[in-house]
Amino acid sequence: MVNLAIVGPGLAITCTGLSIAGIIFLLVLGALFKAEVEGLTESTTDPDDPQAVAWACFMAAGIYAGLFLCCGCQAKGKKRWGSVEGKVKKRR
């Protein structure tokens, strides 16, 4: 059987958790920029186009969602592949 694991199970689980946190943070930040909340848009050092910043936050959240899927599959697959490998080793 081909082992498709790229990273170990510990790293995959950590990456999955960080991806969830990143998605939530970026979606909230994007929503706040889209709503042009005063605390984020009224200073002289704030971005000129908050809608563009909101779009960038949403795109970054999409990238994190892709990372979540990849790492989640790695974590779930490692459990399954580990149990299959264990059965094969026991038979030998």
C-alpha cells in the first residue's frame, strides 16, 4: 500500500488547529473591514480602501481553508494508514 503521508500526525493535528484559528480570525477581521468599523478605518495610518483589505482577508481565509483540508486529511489518513500498516506487520 502506498503511504501518502507528507507530515507526521502531531504536525498535521497542530496545523489543523492553527488553520481553524486562522480562518476564524481572518473572517472576523474581513467582516470588520467590510463593515468599515471606525476603529479600523478612521486613522491616518489605516488603509485607504477597506473593501480591498476585506477581500484580501477573505482570500487568506480561503487559503487557510485549503490548508485545513490538507492537514485534516493527513491527520485522518495517518490514523487509517497506521492501523493498516500495523495489521500488515502482524501478519508477517
